[in-house]
Amino acid sequence: MSIASFDWPNISQLSGDPLKNQVFSILYETSCSLHEEDPGEPHMLEVVPRLAQLIETREELVTFKEAFSALARSLGLWNYIDRDHADIRDALVADTAEIRDLGIVLHREQQSALNSLLAGNNLVLSAPTSFGKSILIDAMLLEERFKRVAIVLPTIALLDEFRRRLVRQFKDTFDILMHHSETSEGERVIFLGTQERLINRDDLGKLDLVVVDEFYKLDPDRKDSRSITLNAAVYRLLSKAKQFFFLGPNIDIVNVSAGSRWQFSFLKTRFSTVAVDTADLSKIENKEDRLLDESVRPENWPALIFVSSPDKANLLAALMLERNIRIGAGADLAAWMNENYGVGWSLSNSVAAGIGVHHGRIPRALASRFVSLFNQNVLPVLICTSTLIEGVNTAAKSVLIYDKKINKSNYDFFTFSNIKGRAGRLGKHHVGKVFLFNVPPAKEDYGISAPLFGEIDDAPDEYIVHVEDEDATATSATRTIELAARLGLKPEDLRRFSTIGISTIEAFRDSVARALNERALLIWSGYPSWENILALATILCSVRKAEEFGCRTPAQLTMYVHQLRGARHVKRFFIWHSENYRGKSEQMDNIFKFLRACEFNLPEFVALVELFVKNGGNQVDYTYLTGGLPRWFRAEELKILEEQGVPIQISERFYTEGDSVRSLGARLLALARSRDARISTFERNWITEALPS
């Protein structure tokens, strides 16, 4: 019997002596293969998590624990060694690979990567999702020499996940900063942020380490509108850093120009700590029915269902309700949503049925709660788009890949592999499941080409403007000067707004010039009138599509801004919307898209309009909007806590003028641990999970 021919589904159905005989054969065959095959091959590695699942659940296999630990040691999966049942040699390997301060044992490839990093090398690591890449970051932070660290993450959701983990582990050794308003005089600081947040920080100083997660997003060919900003932000960080560490999945090569300033070691590994069973359902006739059948099977839970877009996610959730699917225990959360967002939301009905929905429109605190309850199996099914697949780690046992697109474009093999890699979780589900409802893309090698590692003269304009004199060529320096002159901007303003895109900057300049020639409604300071906001909204929607802001027209955008600023509480704003919404039910959550736009795009565009109006010789001050929109016209402390997982509908009930994030967070935690009638048991649990003490 060869390793490849092990019939794992049938083996898992055995018991007693037949099962013991099979496990003995598996251990013997795999041990023999170690002399002939690379122990790092996926089909070799998967034997360990599959056996681990059997041994953990079958009493008759307890006598195999020592032999199993020996195999785990030989294959390099030292984290699977059971030291209570291993022989001295195997237990010693696990002891040597243990990081006691973290309470974890590294596997062989983790140890290899960590050794390279601790030797001072710059490292670019490509490894599967289940590799355990983030553990390496924590291990480095234990080292005294890393005092000032910047960590770049692609999404706010991932920032929050990292923040919680770092606070639990390092709150007594590091100040952890996520916002421009947060500062530190301490010796050890972690700057945690997206590229947009880190690119303009002026308090970074000299850095000991820069970490970039999901570094494949540096490649503009991924058609990510934020990639050039990421390159520029990382360039700025690396210019201040002694060492860097890039992490990402399933990358075969990183293209680097001969004269690149940044040199590094590239470690590509297929080392995975979980196994995956794959069911090919691409040829079945009724895929919809099969999807619903598999999603309600408890043996598949927690189950992620991947779909192409937010609208598709909402429609699928509605379909599951129509089919009377009722699972999980989401009634408390649904009741809270009805009270705090208003009635009529299909999302609340889905949650009541035990079905979560996760995409880019969902408010962050709510999305974070969905993931938490999904990991606890309270919401056993989570319908998601690529925003969760690329952004947050879950405890999913199964991934049902229902669509083959992201929005309207087919995903490639690289993206497919990342989605598939979300099945299984070390320590929870040793064997994951993947259900394919479409033929997967053809396998192909995937390479990264980033402006950061390329020739300066070939880089996009948005990147060039950030290049420092020591790295600039005569050609790139001339391009920057000519760009600033053409746009009528100072070099520092050009850098400040480069994240918007040069063509968009030009479009705003021209639109503002036309508006100033027609009327004076852009000339104001302080508190803007309805007409002032409408004039701004008209310009914004002439350059960008109104749908980008969760609206249909400039007038609707104006109405949303007006209602948001006038609502005494955020809860009132949501209830106003739910009472007045008349569109399609699956698009009711576009109001969340508007609020997301308020956090960055809208205030950036408004600030650019303000700059061009000022450049026309006018005295204006748009601070009310540029400062108020990102925090939804609330106290900034409330918005920061919302990013950390506490919804504003809870925190603003207990906010006192002059509160800091720390003081308000402490008050909320004290309330959560009390029997105060002003806060429900459900809200207590929410707060204590969101704010680790």
C-alpha cells in the first residue's frame, strides 16, 4: 500500500482491531517512505493531521501515541508531538522547539524561518495559510532588540485581529498604536496599520523591524487599487528600517531588479499543518440544492460559503431563509440588531436563523462579532466574499466554494488556492473539507512583480513621488517636478494625495475649476449648509461613481451626510434609514457602504477639493467634514472602540466628555463584569471578548 492510496474516508469509519491494523500499516508505510521521498511533500505531511484526528477520537488507538509522535518528529511536524507519550528523543525535540513565553511548539519550517530572521536576514516567506506565519511575528517580538516595529496589514478587520493577539501577549512590553491620535513616549512601540494609515505617520522614527502581511498585494497586476499606496508606504517604512519580514501564501517567485535597494532571502514552502478533503461537485445538476444540503450538515460546521459579491451573499442568505433553514443560536444577536439598526433588515433575519453574512459593507464591530460567533459555532454558517477570505483567520472546518468569480471576474489559481486554504485549523480541525461547485482554475506558477523591487524609472507616478533623493534617478526626479507643476500642487501635497491616484487628482482639479466659475457654493468655512454639501457631493459624484459611496445620486449622498451629522446617536441614524428605505432588500446594507466611505475616501476627496479651492485664491475651511466624517461625527474614542469590536450603539451610551479610549474601555469592561441593569448579558459578553484585559 502506498501513501497516496490510503482510503482515509473508509479508514475513519473503522473501529476496533480493523482500525488498529490500518493505523499500524499507515505508520509503517509512511516511515518506510521517509527513506525514499521528501518529508516536506504535502502527501507525506497530511498523514500526521489525519492520524491525529483519529487518535484523538478513538480510545483503541491510545497505544499508537508514541509511534505517532515519532512520525511527527521525523516529518518535522514537531507541534504534533505528544510529550506525555513520546520517547525521550522525540520529547526533547519538542522541548527544544518550544517557545515557552508563547506556549507553542514550532514545526521544522517555522524554526528554519525564525532562525533566518533572528540571524538578522530580511526574509520573504511564501507558505500555506495553515503554516502558522503569525507565530513568527510573535516570536520576534519577544526579542529585546526589536523595540520599534511597524506591521502593515491589508484590512481593518485583520488589524483588529492582530491587535487583540498582541495586546494579550505584549501589553506589558509594547505600546500598540493604530491611529494617528495615539502616541507613545515608550521605548518599545508597535505601529499597527494599513498602508493608508502608516504612509503619512510622522512619528515612526528609526525602525528595528517592518512586517508586511499578504505581501502579494504589492503587485499592481492583482488589480488592487491600493497596491501603489502599499508600495509607497512600504518604501517609506523600509527606508527607516534595519530589517523586514514579508509574509504571504502560494507565491512561487518574487521578481527583483538587479539594482534594487532591498535585498532578501526568499523562502517558499508547501509545509502545511492540516489536511484537506476535497469534494468535486462541479458536474452535479442542482448545485443550489446540494449547497444548502451540505451547509446544514453539523459535521461540516463551522462552514464558510464563498460567493462572488455582497449582493450575492445577501441573496443566498435570503434563499436559505425561504427554504426554512434554521441552525445555530443567533436569536440574541438578531434581537440586538433589530433594536439598534431598526427592523426590516434581512441580515437580522439571517442571523436569527443562525446564518452569518460577512462582506465589505458590514459594520466592523458587527462583522467581528459574526466571526467570533462563527468560531464558537453559534453561527455555524458564514456566507462570505473575498474580504473575509483575504482578511481574517477563522476556525472554519469546511469551505464551500460556490462561485468562481470575485465580483464579475473569474478568480485565478492563486486566489482559488487562498480560498481553499481557509479549510481546517490547527488545534481545532486537523482535517478540513473543501466543496468545489465549479471546475477550479488550471494550476500555474504565481510570481510577484512590485514597483518596490523594480526599476525606479518604470514605476507608476503615484509611487515615484515618494522616492527619496538618494534613490531617485534624473528621470524620476524630473517626472515628480513635472507632475507637481502640471497639477498645480506643491511636492508635499502631491505626496499627501498620491493615494487617490494622479488621474483622479486631475479630474478633481478640473471639476473644482468649473464649479468655481459657475457658483460660489464651494466657498465656505465652519458648518456647511445643505447647499454647500450638495455642491461638494456633485463634484465627488462627477469624478467617482455615486455607488462608490453607497448612494445613487449626489442628493442622496447629501441627505446621508446631513442625517448622520444631525443624529444625536448612531442608533437613531440607522433607525431613520430602516424606516425610510424603499429599495431592494439585498441592497439595504448599502448604507454601511456609505459609512465605510466616510472613514477614508470621502474625507480624502473633500480635503483635495478644499486644497484646489484654496489654490484658487479662496479662504475656506472644510475641517468640519474632513475631521467629522471619519468618526461619523462622533467622539473619536467611540470610533476607535468600534474598530476594536465594540459597536458605537453600546459605547456611546456610556461615553463622558473628556474620555480617552483607555478610560472608556475600562468603564465598559467594569460594566460588563457587573450586574448593572443598563447593559444586557449579551452585551457583556460582546464587550469582554472585544476588549482583552
